Amino acid sequence: MTDFIKELTNFLAADVRTAVPLLLAATGLIFSERSGIVNIGAEGMMLIGALAGVVGSYFLGDAWMGALLAALVGALLGLLFGFLVVTARADQVVIGAAFNILGLGLTTSLARVIFGVNTSPPPIDAFRPVAVPGLSRIPVLGEVLFHQSELTYLALLLVPVAYFVLFKTTLGLRVRAVGEYPRAADTVGINVYRIRYGASMVCGLFCGLAGSYLSLSLLNFFTENMTAGKGFIALATVIFGKWNPFGVLGAALVFGAGEALQYRLQATGANIPYQILLMIPYLLTIGALAGFVGRAIPPASSGRPYVKE
């Protein structure tokens, strides 16, 4: 294998790894936004999910139990978010911002209480790369797609599942109808509140899982504010992907490539200030939304509370 092919393979594998948390969170956000709920609190939910994953793995001794706990905690946060914006009809942007502040403060405090302030974190069970027999031997593609952690395979598998649910099932049709014309959906017997509650919980579940990927698959522990804006990039990923799971997959890989490039340039010792390198994913996000996304049309009732007459 030539050095160029080896570098390309390593870069693409890193691209997939860095794209997964964006993909998971954005897939959940598709459900909430398709139902008419804009959740800018994804950053806080991911952060809480990251800590819940580590706590679950630390006390239960299994990475999968950590991921399950993170998903459950995320679903409960989604339920709370749904109550505040659906039943209490609070402003969705304000509640989302409050969730982000809550996530940062709560996880910082709880992490210090549970694990203390240590420079050497206690060992936990974490996800390791698993090679798929046979497929992992395919040149380039095998290393990129078939030598990843189990959560990566799960995230990629959930893309066609989410597409099928949203666009090929009656449930998906109801979610999309509620997000476009909730009153019309109500008149034909669809429970708008129940649909929005369910979509909000699915969003929270996916965000929690995305957070656990960061702490159990990428870094193998929790650090304060470890999401570092990935929840906001996931929101941009949904718009860039046009509220479609396969579009979101492509957008996540684009944004993931920016972060992977940042890591590669730092590793090679490029003579570029590290502050510039850290800006790459965010500059790519702004550039994509400003110049390349084209016309993006959100669901007609996105962000609007529904009042039953």
C-alpha cells in the first residue's frame, strides 16, 4: 500500500468516526423537526448523554449498558422538552437554549461529584473497533467502513431504518403531516400532541446515543463541554441534508471531513496556528449553509406551537 493510499484510508476512516455523532443527533432531529418541533437544545442533550454513558459503563461495567442508559436519559430529556414546548407551549428557542445551559452546568457538577477532579480518569469499558470478517479485507473501503466500533455500525444501520419509518410507513406520514399542517392532521383523527411528544422523545434518545458515542467510542471518558458545538453542527446537518436521513448522512460526512482534516493537520505538525485548525469544522458549516446548501424548505409548521380548538 503506497503512502498516499494509506493516508487517504486513514483520513476517510477518521471522517466516518467524526461524522457518527453528528449523524446520530441529526437523525433524531429530523423526527422532531418533521413533527414541527425545533430543538436547539441538542447540544445539552448530547452532553448529558455523554456523561450518562460513562456513568452507566463505570457502574454497570459494560459499554452497551452505558449507551443504553444514555439513550434512556436522552429520551426522558426529550419527554421534558416535549412537555415544555407542546403542553406548556413555551418558546422552543428559549427552552432549547435553557437545555444547553443546563447540560453544561449539570454535567460539569455531576462529573466532579461522581469522579472527582482527577488528571487520571478511572478505567471504563468502552467500544473498540471490530473488524467485519471478510469485508474488512477489502482495499481502502474495508478499513473505512468495516473496521469501526459497534456504535458506528448501528448509526449507519439506523439511516435506512429512519428513512423507511419516515417515508414508507403510516407513522412517518402522520409525523410529516403534523409538521406541515397540524390542524388538518387533527381533523382526520391524528393526535398532534402525542405525535410531537413521541418525536421529541426519539430526538432525545438519538442525541443521548450521540453523546455516548463521544465518551465511549472516541475519547473513552467524559470531559467538560466535550461536545464542543457538535449539537449546533448537527442542526446545520439537518438543514444541509434537507430533512432526509440519507441527505443527513452525506452532510455528516462533509462536516466530519472538516474535523478529520483538522486532526490530520495537527498530527502532521503543519505550520498553521492551531486556532485556525480548530475553526475548520465551524467555517465549513457556515460556508455550507451560506453558499452550497441551496434552497432549504423546512416543514411548514416548524417551530409553531399547536393549540387544539
